[in-house]
Amino acid sequence: MHQSLSSRSLNGRGFPLHVLNIKIENWIRFFYIFDMNKNKTDSKDKALIKTEDQVLSSMPNYGGNNEDSFAKLELRPFRLSSPEYQDVYDLYYASFPKSERKPMEMITSSCEDGRMDTYSVFDQGKLAGLAFFVNGKDVDILDYLAIHPRMRSAGIGSRLLQWLKTNRERPFIVEIESTLHSDDEVAQRRKDFYLRNGMIDCHQEISLFGVDMELLSSPVPVTYEQYYQVLAGYLKAFPEVDYKKYLYPIER
């Protein structure tokens, strides 16, 4: 999972697509979709993308569906037509480095065909975060989780995880950068956060697009085979990528 993931043309317009591996800082995290007609759109997108500081400068109040929404987290399906679309877009681009981001059109189209579930997270009527899932048959992957910078350190992340653990129909997996062979304090704090909030250490290390990762899950342990089935099912939509070269278990 990224923290803070159709066989039809993904942009829904029939443009020819190219899947490119992006290697940044000596590792490949994911692949990006580019189409031959997107040069003009790229410059427009760059103008739309805000930095985290710019995201901090505004937090619209979208109101709630009922009084209860002001007392607890509210998750709303995130779509192209969502009134908060631009603000979630800004939060997504501010929260994750380029090496970890899929194009937003890839996410929204995957949601439309059922490959992903995407949520906007609200607290007391204000945008508090996002949660994007890759869907499997028996297990899902929590692909992106981000909390609005102004709402961090307020327990939103823990409350959101508890909501997901309670309300998701299927068990879900979280990918974190491996803590087993490094002294990365940020990675260790991330793992401690998930374990403290009830995620289970699957004791499985994998190589995913050149990065050593550990698998955590809830509410039950998952196997590498279950994880592989979910991710492989999703990546099969992109035949240009030989994902089998970049996804395998690490045996120590």
C-alpha cells in the first residue's frame, strides 16, 4: 500500500496507451499510463496539482448527510462526479511521490469497472483523507491511504483503520516497505502504527517492482498466494507489463 493502488482503454476515449516502468532513485515502484494524445493534458494537470502547503491553505466544508456524520467518520464513494473531486485530487498528488502515483484517470476508470473501490473520508463534514482499494475475489489491497495534513495527529488514521476493519466485506492487505534489513525509522514507525491498530504481521517479505516490502493484513493473516492473486488479477489489465518479473516472494 501507498501511504502516506481494464482491459478497455483506461481513459474511456479509445486513445492508444503505453505502459512505462518509471525508475526513480534506483527503484521501480509502479507503472504509469501515458497516451499519445496527452501532451496538452499534461501541462494542464501540472497547473492543477497543488503542493502540500497549498492543500493546507483550504479545506472546504461539504456538510454531512445527517447529524451522525458530525460525530464519526464518513466514507463516501469517490467518483469523477464527486463535488470534492478536485480536493481529493490535490490531496492525492500532495501525499505521494511521483514514483508511487498512478494517474488519477487510471484509478477512476478502475473504479468504474469494479477493479477498485475509492473513498473520500470526511470528519465533521470536512475532507479528512482518502482510502483506495484494489479489489480481489477473496482479499483486497489497501492501495492508498492518506490523511489531510491539517487533520494529522488527531487520531483520524487510527479511526479510519478501525472503520475499514469493521466495515470491509473482505480481509485486506497493506504493503509497507521492509523493516527487516534497514534502520529506516520512518518505515519502522509506519509498521508500528499498523500493528498498534490491530493489523497482523503476515511474516511475508516480497519484492514488488524492485522494492522489498512486508505484508500486513486484517482481520486474518493472508498468504503470498492470496496477495499474488489479487495483484496479478489487477495487473493483467495491462498486458504490456510483464509483472511476473517484478513480483515475487523473498525467501531469507
